Amino acid sequence: MTSSTTWQHINIKRCTNIKKRLVMVAVASALANVSTAMSVPVVPNFTQGSMTSTTTTTSTVTETINSMDYNTGWQYSVTGSGVEADGSLTPTGSGSISNTQITLDGVTSTWNGLNLEERPNFTMQTPGGAFQFTETYQGPGLSNHTIIQRTTTIQSVTDTTSTFTQ
């Protein structure tokens, strides 16, 4: 049984090799008989022409402008008539000025302001008489915050014309 199995394997190998050779011969002969492809020059059939193209680009920019004004000191004013103060209008003494210390993003700032508890008191000179009195105080810190938001649209148009002749 062993000898017939070996003989069969040898015959199968021989048949496979013969088939491969026949396929190679068929492909080689087919390639040998193919005719060569010929090309024909392409000649344009026009004498002149032009081409126009238009490119439109649109961009939109949105921006926010943030402006902040700070007072680093203070302003105190008193005006009027028919009133009198019970003390000096000029702040004096160690208790008349207050210190404010603020740390923001690792930066420490100290602002000085007027201690309003130490300002003088005002009374009418003639009770029931005519008077006018205005007292204003503007302390340190943010005095004005302006926010401007705007959108700008920019459009660019490019026209290109190419002219050619033969």
C-alpha cells in the first residue's frame, strides 16, 4: 500500500508541473501575438480663447473689547451753603485713612481710602433756614467697566481672466 501511495504522489506532482508549464506557454504565446498600440497626436482645433474664474472669500471676525478703569486713590468733596462742619474737612490722624489689600492672581495691591466714620458732621447754621449741601466720595477700585462687542464681516472677490492663442 505504501508503494502505490508514493507512486500516486509522484504522478500528481508530475501532472501539476506539466499543467503549470502549459499555462506559461499559453500566456507567453498570447503576449507575443499582441499588436503594438499606436497613438495619434492630439491637435487642438481652436485658435484662441479665454477663461474667467471668480473666487469669493468671506470671513467674519467677532471681538469683545473689555475696558476697565481703576481709581488707585480717593476723592472727597463737600460743598454747600447754610451748613457748618463740626471738624476739619481735611482728613487727619491715623484713623482717617483706611487700607484695603486685595490679592488677585498672585498680585497683591493695597489701596488707600477715606475712613468715612472719621469725617466731620454737618448741621444747618439756621434751623429751618435755606441751605444747600452736597457731599461726594469716590473710593479706590473699579470706577468704570466698558464692554464693546462687535462683529466685522469682510468679503473679498477675485476675478481672474486668462487669454490664450495658438
